[in-house]
Amino acid sequence: MELFRPDIVTSVGNHADLAIFEGRYASLQNDRVPANLFYPPHGSREGTATVLDVRNLMVHRRDDPEWKAMVEHGVRVATWDNADPLADVFLMQFGQFPAQEAIGIDYRRSLDQATQAVNLPIANGDPIPSEITQYPGISHLSRYDLTPHYSARAGWDYPGFYLGSAANIDDLVMFWNLRACGIQLAWHDLQHPARFDLVKVDYEARLRASLAGRDDFHNKPAIWCLDANRENAVAALGDGPWTICGVSEATWNGHNVSPAKMHFGIESALAVVGGPSQLPNLSFALKDKPFASDPWFYQQRLMASISVMGVPGDGSNYTFTPPCVPELNEFAGRKMILDYDGLRLEPEHVGIIIDAADVDLRIGAISIPTLIERIFALAGFQAKLSGSGLITRQLITSMGGLDGVRAFKISGVRRLIKSFGPTHSFSKNDATNKIGSKDPDTGSTFADHRRLYIEQRGAGTDLTPPMVFTHLVEKGLFRIGSDLRCPTCQLSSWTPLDSLKQKATCPLCGTAFDATRQLVESQFAYRRTGVLGVERNAAGAIPVAMVLQQLYVNLRSTFHSDGYGASYDLKPIDPGGGLPVCETDLVALVHEPRSSMPAVIIGECKDAGGAIDPIDIEHLRQVADAFPKERFVVYILLAKLSAFTPDEIELAKSLNTQFVRRVILLTHQELEPYRFYERRKDAVGKDIYASSAYDLAETTHRLYFLPQPTSAGPVADS
């Protein structure tokens, strides 16, 4: 189920085990697709298939030149005796329509009308006629127009023969599943080899001719068989040469055989964006559909996979492509299309169950904070934005989104914010001097950021401290005002620019006085304002914002929509379940190129001088371990705006296991540059690159947890 990722699960019988199996996959049920896949006849109308069927194909392609050429060449329908020991194999390989009495549809009559199909009987015990491989049949029509989608993971796909016994259910299931992966296979029975002599010679000759121009790994037909049948299979088909593919339960671990994602085609559509800017919706037409959309087929359903480009948000507000977690199907369906069972989350796409006659679609975005809360619920936690999380979110919004916080990379900006509290004023000169100064603890200088773009400026123009300060004031982090001294009480008070008057009133004693001379002779005074004016320790939101910005810039992809959140309070849904009450400073939902599962990054962020203690480590370990391992790849990120101490590195190392590297360590050296490792080199002096959470964890392992060459110096040094 995890490998094939079906869209709908429905029972085709009444056995109790089927009900149990169906209940395990409640997120894949759809009320509009009945158990037998067909609606019964109604009045003068025949029965109707509830999924796209071969009659839709016949109507859609009837005037197509390629279809007409196939009809002219001829269509053959294999027939056989149900008592034939190979009957099940014939049914899988050649196909057969169900009886009209069972479903209310005469598919064979429709096929004859569309293609003038001819029966090709296979007598019980006789050789299978080679003619059957030379003409299209029912199984060919079932996959007509379907091609593999480019996003499918590469795997074994060698065309050839499957050798097994029709009396062995394991062979039958394996043959069915391999063909369902899109692998071109013909059955060759080990118990009845003589019956396949004619088709074997013809099929092998055509297969070798088609593979002749390929590389050495793909220019030979394959022999597929159970591992136990390898010797018998090779002996049955001769010397070859062959590619031998032994199959077992391990074949389906996701690293060997990978099912093809079959689709009809790709069509682009221009969408209309509506709704609020923080949670928009898209409306678009379903045009040039690769199937018949006549209203007669309105009850036939299929999956439309939607990939949204051009309205990704900034990663912290909304998304149109939530991570592929089937348990979130109902939640996403209610939010995006107002239908609890009509949406399926897919890698890189959102699948929507549509009717063949639908002409348009409307989908809404999902709020990232709401999505994060639902994902933590799968791990057993009730997640809620903490007070510091609200401050961080507002800070990011004030700066224009995640990528708008680039100015915080400059150590002088961070020191400016920490140096002056909400009630302390400072001049522009004080600010620019602080921004341009060298960090006494880390050694970072403003010169490191002269090529940093925090807003639009002329090409070839270096960034300067006054530019940075002007940017911060414009974003509302600081307010302009003036310090005025009352001549009566002799106390100074700060008055914002919007309230300045020549005739002023002292807010401390209430005396009115003339402030003209003070205004003429003084300079503007600035104060922290907005979210930074809430409290002095609001600057603690800056390390979190820096980490989220760096992840957003370096891990984003054109075809994925990641999600980022700051500081969530976590409370166990089950108080007796052993999970801790704790907090994560950040959450990132990112794609994982090396896995079919989405990645979740949780972590702890510390400002310069902060310390990561064993309690932080243990809480993060428990939270990470609580996520379902079959649904998420979890990484633990520890960030600090100074070097890690040896004790902190040892604590972080304990979060890894022998085979799982999930810890990511980031310091000011990774957070201040535009790319993670611009200031780093590996053990042999080569540049380091990282574009995924996996890369970050692997690099952390190499830089911190492996013995370093003596010349490289201690890793913990800045």
C-alpha cells in the first residue's frame, strides 16, 4: 500500500478480513465509488462504471488516426476454458470483460462495435498461438494512452519473462504486481513450458530487437522469478543472454521495484486567484481533457493531480501542496475543496477526484500554522503557537516574509537591537556605528555582508550601515522621534515624530512648554517599536527567524511548497502516554529528495551566550521519536549564534544512532552567509554544499562527530 499509493480502497466482497483491511485505510475511501465499482441499470439506461472505463476510451479516440490504424490492423480477444490450469494467468495477461449479468454493461458488444474484434481461442492443453502477441487485445486497451509520469522513482523496470507456476499463488501475486508497476512481462509457466513455445519465440525475438540499441545494463531481456526458482527459470529459457531478477518480499521495500505513476498527460491552466491574501483560493478550467467528457459519463470518476506554481506564499503563511500524508486527506479535503473524501495528498501534487464531465475546479490554500498543528497531532501532541512564536511570526511579517529578515544576518544589527531596550533612545550615528562594528565575540564584520541584498539597490553597489538602518526604520522596527527636556521638572521624555509640536506638553508633569529651540538644535532620536518594543527579550525571536530564513532560501524547490513555523508549545494529547510537556523553537515541513516521505525539522535556537542543556536534548528526542516512522523523516536542529561548546556537541551527538543521522548543528558561521557553508570547508579543504535536510545532517556528522585533521583546528571554535 505504501509503495503503490492507491487513491481509493473499496471492498469487492463481504469477507470479514476485507472490512478490517478497508478500515485500516479509512483515509482512502470515497462514498461515490461503490464496492462493486458499477451502478446498476436504471430504466432504459445501462449500468454505469463509477471510474473511467474502456467505453470512455472508445468514444474519445474513435476519430483518432492512431486508433483507426489499430482497428485496421485488427484486435484479438483471447478466449479459454475456465477449467484450463492456466486460466488465471490468461485472465491477468490477456484480460477479460465481466459478464453483462454481473454489472449491467455489455462491454464486449461495445468493443465489437468500436474495433470489430475477433475471438482467438486457446484450447485447453494446446500451445498458445503466437498470433496473440501480434495483435492488441483487452489488456492493451486497458493501458491505452497511459504513460509513466516523470516524477516516478527509478527502479527495476527490465522487460522480459516471468517464470513461475500458475498453481502457486505467490507467483500469481508477484506477476500481477510487477505488471502493475508498468514492467512489460510475459508469463512462462514452469509446469507447462511446451504451451508457451510459440509465443516465447515470437515475443523474445521482438523484445531483443527493441532492446538492441540500449546500454549493457538494459539491452537484454530479463528473467523474473521467485528467488527459489532461479536455476529452474534459467534452464527453462536457455542461455540467453538474460538479466536475472530474483524477487521476494524484499523486492517491495521501495529500493528495488518502484511502481510507475501512470497518467494521461499534462495540461497547463491559468488560474484566477481570489480570497484573502493570507489564505487565497484558485479557480481554473479543466480544458483539453484527454478523455471523453460528454455528460453521459458524468458518473465516471478519475483523479486530477494538481501542481500549483506561481503562488507559493513565503512558506510561513499558506500552502497549496501539503505534505503527502494519507492520514491528512480528510483534513485537507475539508479545508481545500470542502469535501471530506474527495482529495488525496500526493508527492508534489494534490489529487482531486473529479467527474469526467467537470469543467472547472476551485481549491483553497491551507494555513501553515493549522497544518503544523494537525501534523503534531499525529505524533500525539496538542500544538499551539507560544508567546515567543507569536512575536517571531509578527516580526517575520513586519519584515516582509521569511526572506525579508536578511538584515538580521548582520551581527551589528543584532547587537543594536539588544543594546537598546524599548524605553531607551539612540541617535542615527549610534545605530550606524553599532551596525558597522566588529562583533567582539564571533569576529564577524560588516564587510562580510557588503554584497548582501536586503532590498533593491543599484548593481555593483555595496551595502552600507546607513542603508541597513534606513531599511530597518522603514520596516517599522524603529520609530523616529525626539528627546525633549521639560524646563519645569528637568526630566527628558521621548516624543514620536507623528506627535512632535513646537508647543509641547511634558508627559511626566503635564507642563506646557515651547520646544522650538530643542527641535532646531537636536537630532532625531530612535526607539525600538512594533514587535521589538513589546519587551526587552523580544530579540530572542531573531535567531529563530534567521534559521527559518536560511532553511527557506536553501531548501526550497520549484516543485515543492514547504512550511515553516516558530515556537510551538507542545502538550501530550494523552497525559498518561509518557510524552513531555515542552516547546520547540521552530518547525519546518520540507521535502526530502532521498525519501518518499516528507521531512519534519524541530529544534532549539539560542542567541550568543545561550546554552543547550540535557533537558532540551531529551525533550527533542522524545518529540522526534513520537512521529510515525512510516510517515515522516524527522530531523533535530540545534542552532546557536556562537560556537557550540564540547559538552553541547556531545549532547547533540547522543541524538544520532548508529544508522540514523538526524542532528543538524548550525552556528553563526552557517546562519550569517547567504548559503549554509560559504565559510566552511571539509576535511580536505573542499567547498561544502547542502540543499536538503539530509545534506545538513550528513555535513553535521562530518564536521562535528568525526575525528578532524589536526590542521583543521577544533570544530567548536568560531
